[in-house]
Amino acid sequence: MAAAAPFSWHMPQANVPGNPEVQAFLQGPKQSFTISGGFSGIDQAHKAAGRLVQPSSYSYGSHRCYRPTRWCSSNHSATVEARGTGKNAHVAIVKTVEWHKALLEAKKGHTQELQAVKQLLRKSAAAAPVPADVRRVADTTVDTIDLTSD
């Protein structure tokens, strides 16, 4: 089995329509990102955080984020939180490891499924002779599957 890919904060498939800066952050190597400036107060920061997480998150409720909120999808994972007061209000986005863990679990599941299929094919090939007409078709096939190696 191939070694697991090294951990990285890159989430290359992240997609944040209408917010290229946040999308670039999620796709890049940094773990945290701050959206600042342009907020007159914490309420505007709460609304901005809510607009980020509402379309793709597991969060429910209003369009305002009043505490750190999970922001997860099939292509990224992070928390989003409005912080500060007055003109110092901002939105903090921090990547989490959930997305990477989900990728590793999916790969593990696919690897186990592939091993099971290989085992079934080996058993099937050993249990019954292959009819001549099937052998003829198999001999003309370009692609092959090596059932002897893992």
C-alpha cells in the first residue's frame, strides 16, 4: 500500500464563489486568515461570517455567526468567527484538520475495497475454469489486471 500523503494545509479544491481572497487562502498553505477593514462594528462582522458559512456549512440558524462556527464541505474545513469591536471588528478563519482526515479515511476505504475485489477475482479465477470463448475475448483485451501483486 502506498504511504499516506504528508499533511498540508492546502485545500486545492476549495471553492468560495464571490470571495477570491478567501478561496485563495483555503487553497494555500496558511492555517489562518483575517478579513478586516470595512466593518463598522461587530454586527457587520457577524453578518459577513454568516454569509461565508451559510451556503456550504453544517451550521443552522440565522445568517450571523456569534461564536466559532464550523465551515465544512467536501473540499475544505475551517472555523469562522467574528471578533473585535467597532472599527477593529474582523472575521477570523482558521483551517481545521477534518478535511484532511476525511481524505485519509476515504483513501483507506477505497484501498480496502480494492483489496477485497482483488481477493474475489483471485478466488473466482481459481475456482472455475474459464470457458474458451471468454479466454478468446480476454486475449484480445488491451488492458490487464495483475492479480498476483498487492
